[in-house]
Amino acid sequence: MSWVGRIADAVEWRPRDIGIEWDVIEARLGTALPADDKELCQCFGAGEFSGYVHVYGAPGGADSQVADRLASLWRTLETHPIT
């Protein structure tokens, strides 16, 4: 059993099995995501663990909080470049 599965079992969570278009999200990010990160998002969706670990998830389809956040950070950096 994967570590994501063990976490789900420990907190008595039923995996959500969210359908996520990883190829579209990875293209937006410009990189592949680790398999365990994808599994975490598909099982739990977006959220926090004990207010400590924030999971930028994908609500399904091609939407992705992490890709949106990265785009926002790039826009901020373009507006306010580090010198």
C-alpha cells in the first residue's frame, strides 16, 4: 500500500478518485509532477493537514491551484522584478 493509502486509512478517509487531466496541468507547469503528488491530489483533493501542510490540488479536469499560483507568482515577478 502506498503512503497516501496509509494516510487515508489512518484518518478513515474514502478516496475521492478525482479525474484530473495531468497532461494539461503538467504542460502549464512545464514539468512532470511526482506520481505520489498526483495520488495525493486524486485521493484528498485540495486542503490542509493540521494547518501545517497545504496541498495545492486540482479540483478535476484541467484546473490546478498549483498552476494558477505559479502563474500568479510569475506575474508578480514580472511586475516587480528582483534587482
